[in-house]
Amino acid sequence: MADDTLSRLEAVIAARRDADPDSSYVAKLNAKGLKKIAQKLGEEATETVIAALVEDRQALVGEAADLLFHLVVLLNAKQVPLAEVFAELERREGTSGIAEKASRTS
């Protein structure tokens, strides 16, 4: 179900990317460039951390949704499909996080 939701979100973001920036937030972000998209993703990540530490569950859910949304906007701007991210997660499945991280640093 989550994959379906994210896939639908990816399709909507792709469709709105080149829309009129006055009528689409996605288009507005893309018009401002990759630095702005990355900045927004960073802001949302920080807000998610803050919500996890000091706010209620619903605030965390809302911030996590914002974070995922902005991550998909960034991936779309860099032409990285979610399928590629999912494939990487599947590749890592069953591998200890410690072992996986060590394999990246060597």
C-alpha cells in the first residue's frame, strides 16, 4: 500500500513539475532550482526531528508526510525514479545496517 501511495505521489509530482509555478507548488519549487528543493527537504527533515522529540504523534505524522513529499520532489528533479530507491532498499534487505554501512566506507 505504501509503495502505491508513493508511486501515485511520484506520478503527480512528475505531472506538475512543468506546470505554471503560480498554480503548482511543485512547479514553483522546480522553477527555483535544485538548491531550493534541497533546502526545503532539509527544513522538513529538521521539522520531522523536532516533532519526534517535542511534539505529539500527529505532528510527527504530518512532518513525516512533508518530508517524504519533498524527498520525492528532489528525486524527480534529479530524474531518480522511486523504483531505483526501492531496488536499493531491496538489495540491502537482510543485511545488517552495520555491515551495510561498513561496505560503503571501504
